Amino acid sequence: METVVKYVKENIDNYLEELKEYLRIPSVSALPEYKEDIKKCSEFVAGKLKAAGMKKVKIFKTDKHPLVYGEWLGAKDKPTVLIYGHYDVQPADPIELWKSQPFEPEIRNGKIYARGANDNKGQNFVHIKAVEAIMKNSGGLPLNVKFLIEGEEEIGSPSLETFLKNKENKKLLKCDAVLISDTSLYAKGVPTLNYGLRGLAYMEIELTGPNRDLHSGSFGGAFANPINELAKLISKLHDKNGRVTIPNFYKDVQKAAKFEKDNFKKLKFDEAKFAREYGVKELYGEKGYSTLERLWTRPTLDCNGIYGGYTEEGAKTVLPSKATAKISMRLVPNQDMKTIVKEFTKHVKSLTPNSVKIKVREMHGGAPVVIPIEHRAIRAAARATSRAFGKETVFTREGGSIPIVVEFMKELKSPVILMGLGLDSENIHSPNEHFHLDSFKKGLLSSVYFFEEYSK
Amino acid sequence: METVVKYVKENIDNYLEELKEYLRIPSVSALPEYKEDIKKCSEFVAGKLKAAGMKKVKIFKTDKHPLVYGEWLGAKDKPTVLIYGHYDVQPADPIELWKSQPFEPEIRNGKIYARGANDNKGQNFVHIKAVEAIMKNSGGLPLNVKFLIEGEEEIGSPSLETFLKNKENKKLLKCDAVLISDTSLYAKGVPTLNYGLRGLAYMEIELTGPNRDLHSGSFGGAFANPINELAKLISKLHDKNGRVTIPNFYKDVQKAAKFEKDNFKKLKFDEAKFAREYGVKELYGEKGYSTLERLWTRPTLDCNGIYGGYTEEGAKTVLPSKATAKISMRLVPNQDMKTIVKEFTKHVKSLTPNSVKIKVREMHGGAPVVIPIEHRAIRAAARATSRAFGKETVFTREGGSIPIVVEFMKELKSPVILMGLGLDSENIHSPNEHFHLDSFKKGLLSSVYFFEEYSK
């Protein structure tokens, strides 16, 4: 691989020029006016896969934006890796806050600035170029590769979810591991593999008091006020130790394993710095757990929105008819979303007094996941990133959900390697999105080393 | 007075035609496009006062909409009554919900429909016509009368408040009692005098957690969520008996007098019917008090509005930076607004944990009032309305505030007679506002009898 590594290092500037071309295509999936650009971008990706030596490159039409596929299956008896990424990007608004144009990439201070630089063009391009470099230097790959680059990730991957459920497509995508670079490094220059995501159960509850808005002077004192009652109800969803009071909520929660606890200690998370960064005097959460444990291994219940009565500037003396809260729970293995939804519903109903009516609505959700880090592919990825970055690879979990990861694991029965290369500070989904050139370079090497390590 | 009464009864149809003219003028004080109509309406009122035999009729210009004044002071050694009303009306929106046009009065089923029919043109016109009838038949009045009809009541009477503070104007308005018909009958056909109004202290509190909106997946569990914390705080503002927990909140509350308790019993308030009408299974309020007592004699604390995080359709997984609640307290004699504001502020601050910041803002307020019902003018009004309606007059209080009543009592040192003629069901401030012709007729008689009774 040393030849390949040398070749990659020599070609970084060329790769960056090609990445710039990729970034110039405004492939915004959410806005209909970019439909042609999305199409153009899918053709660009297909071209790059062909140039990298992929066979059977195909653009799959969908109800919305095309999926790009390509494969090289010449390594008999070797594992197959499915590399997933997305070529669509978030809208660039608000444009006026960008220092350089979102679709005119610019390199400043060792970073490339453009919409999609990190999320996800920069990160998926790494793997296309790594594969190309190996192919050019070795005439083949040490293992089998399939690429699947979609155009709807930023709008929830509706077509890919359908695509994955089809039997023939499942066969097409069959693999031993899925490789995704679409998350973050734990810190700059620290090789990172993410192995856990929380799930979600998102609910809405609406309380109704009197059947119409009333004057709070003329009627205040006679009726239960749905805002006051909603506040009481929400206040009862946690106990004084910050634990969720829903019966059986913690019953199926998997405790963090010993290796995880050790791992969390190793990460030396700086709670004081974290609190300062977000402007709070004190962090807060379930008693008895560190912040990392709370974020990654413990389920939570948060109000995501609340409204009722008069919500504009100034004052209006209304005793409102209704008050609504959006409440979501982050789940961890082995909590079952359906059970949690049922227990939540029963619990909030039991907390509702006779003086108001309650409506409970299930909005959406997703399963939590922990990826088995002892899997051969994950171990190989850890060795590869460690070699590329020159440091021990750290294992992290993430408090949020990435639904497509759960789908891959469910439909393809393969572990997912989350080899994130971004940084949380790189403004994805915001103005001035960027990607560190150092991460781009180390990502290329991580990818090259991964093919070698996993083929061993 | 029997001649006058006969004359009034014979002229009802003429009065209604004149009232229709009054109602056709769209004197909406809140909207600048009606400025000319407001002016026209003030001239209409001035004309009617002149026609009723008032002297020194004058239209006072103000910063916004004119005040109309007129007087007849020919009854030496007799009391002077200031009759207050307002010729401005609420906007008519939403127009599409009106069955007939808001500014084209229509009589249907014994009711006159138009914006202002009840609030307040119909109710103040009663007194102008009663005075006119006495003047025409007797060549004078049995007591002295001053009229003050303003054009800014629906926007909070800012000019009148300033006007009342001026020394010369105070002299002009000097009187023994103020007569206002701008409230409601206890029930259809039941003569009613209102003798108490609650005051108000309206506050806004804002809690801030992290200094920006965060992803509730990636960050949920690490920070105090300002919505959850606001809910906890609000839930602590009442105890389990529905009593407000603010220290000293009840300290200065005047207990309902014996005569009031008897009076409330006499009113035979139907709690079950009331609950049914507003669609609730159960009424709710401070333990140990009847609904009427809670509404009229007890202070309350109600959330009038709440908002934070995502408040649109659907779901967004945000851990919000801020949550805000609008909270108002209805006050009763002898609670002091300033003291209550101070105690509220101290209390909510003491309930705020270190993990969030709180901002408390005082919005507006007003003093509570109880009018001495043993006053000669009130007794006269009770006899007059009783004669007009052929029933015993009931005494009520009201849970809301009418700031101008407090101002009159403070600035003119005169009791206010609240001789309401409307009904709560007559849709004031809503589409299809109306006024019962029966109330109009009995109001005219009440006014005529009042001049006789009070002059005795």
C-alpha cells in the first residue's frame, strides 16, 4: 500500500480540484428549482465511480432524486464493503451570512468552504478517490466494493428506504459491512469510530379546558387552565433526580458495558468547558451519570415545543381553551419504541385531571442501535484510522439518531462502520460550512488503509 | 314621570331608527382607516346631546380620538350625575362570519344586530334618549347631568386617562356619582348592578437554558431544558388545593362580607349548567369556595400564554434555548398591585434552578375595586332598575377589570354605578354582536326612573 499512499499524497491537489467541481453543483434536494442540478450531480458521481474503475455503474431513478450505484467484485473469497454516502445538500440560506459563495468553493486557512464540503460530498469523495488510487496502482482492490450514493438524505431518504425493502435490491447491496463517513471526529485530529445511536419516540399532547378561549378576568378561577395543567403534567414526567417517571421506562435499558465506562474515562470529556461553550452555569441531567453517559447511554425526555394562549408581543388576558406540548424521548438499546409510546400514553393520561381533556398523538420515531465493535470490519477500521491519524482510535456514541443506519442493519444484516471525518464546529446545515483539508487527507489514507486491513 | 314613561314607550321605534344611524357609522378606534368615521361619530353624538337639551356641548380634541361632553346643570341643590359611555367600537373582523353586515344594523327575533349594538352604542344611547324624553316632557331634569362619551375605550382610553388627571377637567367632571352602562345583566330580564371588579398584575417570565437552540438528540440529557424547567416552575405556583403559593399573596385579601355571601346564595348560580356550557366535565379552582366566590372575590393566577421551541405542525427535535410564559394575577381588594408584583418576582426567582436563567418583566396592571353599595346613588339605581324590570335588582361583582372605573373613583372621588344592560351571550368583540330590544327598552325606563329616584 505504500505506493498507493505516496500516490494519494502526490495527488491531493488534483483531488481537491475535482472536489471543487463536485461542490459547484448546487444539488439541494429540498427545493424543486434544483431538480436539474440534482440530476447533473448524480451523473457527476456516476462519472467519478466509472473513473475509479467501478463496474455496472447505474443511476436508479426514484420517485424523487436518483440513487447512484457502482461495484467492483473481483476479489474472490474476500469481504464485500458497501460504501454509502449522499450527494445532495442542505439549502444554503441565509446566503448573506456566507463569507464566500456557498456553491463557489474557496480554500481559506487549511479549510475548504462550500455547502456540502463536510456534509457529505467531502466525506464520500474521500472513498471514491481512495478506491481509484488503489485501482490505478494495483489494477484491482484487495476486497469487494459497492458504492451507493443517494440524493435524498437531507429530506429523510424516502426512496432509499423503499429501495432497501425490495428483495432484488437487497441482493444487489448484499455485503459484509457498510462504511459511512457522515459523522464527526471526537476532536480535531482524533481518529473516531461511532458505534451507537439513540432512538426516538416523538409525541404530541394537547390539553383542552373550556371549549373556547375565555376572558381570564371574567372566567379566571372557575376553570382549570390548560397551560397550568400542562405545566403540572410535564413537571411530573421527571422526579427530583432527573429520572423519567414513566412506568417501565428504564426496564429494558442496557447498562453501559465495562469497556464503555473505561472508554468514556479515556475521552476526558471537559464538562466545565462544555457548560461554558453553551453559556450555562450548570449542566443538568439524570443523577448518578456523567454528561457523556447521559448523552450516549441514557434515555431522556425533552419538551421540544410548547404553545398555548397568547404568544405574541405584549399582553392579552386570555384563559385559553387549549395548550400543546411536543415531547420526545431519546431511546437506547434495548428500549422498544412501541412499548415506550404505549407506556407514555398511559402515563400522561393517568396524570390528567378530570377538569381537562387530553389528546395524545404519536408523531414519529426510530429504534436505537449499538454496533458490535468487536466485529472484524470495525476492528479493521479502527486500525486503519489509527494508522492514518497516527493516534489511537477512540470509540464514541451519539445522542441523536441516523435512521438509515438502523435501516441498513435491519435490511442488510450487516454492521455499519461510522468513520466520521467531520468536526462539530464545521457548520453543517449552516452558513460557512467547511471541511478541514487535514481531515480530507487523513480520510483518504484511512480509506486506503481500511481496504488493506479488512482484506487481511 | 308617568308621562315620560308613556312618551318613551311610544317613541321606541323612533329611538331604534336613530340607534341604527349611530350603528351605521363604522367608528373603529383601533384602525387608522376609520379616523374620519370616528370624527363623524363624535359629531353625531354631540348632535344627539344637543337634541337632548344639553348645554355647553363640546368636542374635545385629543392625541387620538375626540371626547364628547355636554351638561345640564339646572337642578339647584340636587345631585350631579356623570354619564359615561363610548362611541368607538371593536373591529368587525372576521367579516365573513357575520350573518348581516356589521355596519348595517338589522333587527331579527327581538334583537338588533350590528357592531356596537351592545358595546357600547346601544347602552349609552339609552341614557341620551332617557334624558331627552324627560327634558321634552318636563322642560328640565330632576337632577344635574353631565355626559362624557369617549372614542378610545376599545384601545384602552389613553386620552381619557390623561384628561382626568387635569385639574380643570376634574372640575368640569365633578359629580356625585358616575353612571355607566357597559356591563351585563346577571341573566336575561334580571336587573343588575355590578359593585366590584378585580384588578390585574400581568407578568412575563422567560427562561434561558443553553445559549442557542440545540439538537435534542445530540444534546438531550446534558442541559436543563427551559420548557421542562418552566413547566416545573409554573406547577409550583399553586398548591394542591389550587391556592397560589406566592408568599403574602392572600395577606391583604378582604373576606367577602356576610351580605355578599347571602347575596351569592340568592343568585342561585347553576354550576352544572355553567360547566356544561363551556364543555368541561369538572370546574376547578381554589378549594373551599364556590365558583362565584372564586370569580368575584378571590385572587387568581393564570397562564395567559406559553411558548418555546418548535410550535408549528409536525415534529422538530430541538432542545430550545428559551421558553416564555405570560402569567397574570387577578387581584381583589385590598391587594396592592406593586406588592404583588414584587412578591411574584421574588418567588419565581427563588424557584429557578441554577441550570437556567430567568428574566421577569412586568407588563401592565390595575387596581381592584369594590363600590360601596350603600351609597345613595347606588340605592336609587337599584330601586330604578327594579321598577323598570319588575323584579328585585341583584348585585354582582365581575372577575375582570374596567380600568376606567378605577380611574373615575380615584380622580373624581365618586362612586360608579355599573348599570349593565348587555348579556354575556350577545357576542361583544365577536361576529354577530347584538343587543336585546327588551334590554334597550328596560334600559330606557331604568334611566328615567333613576333620575327620579336619585333626585328624591
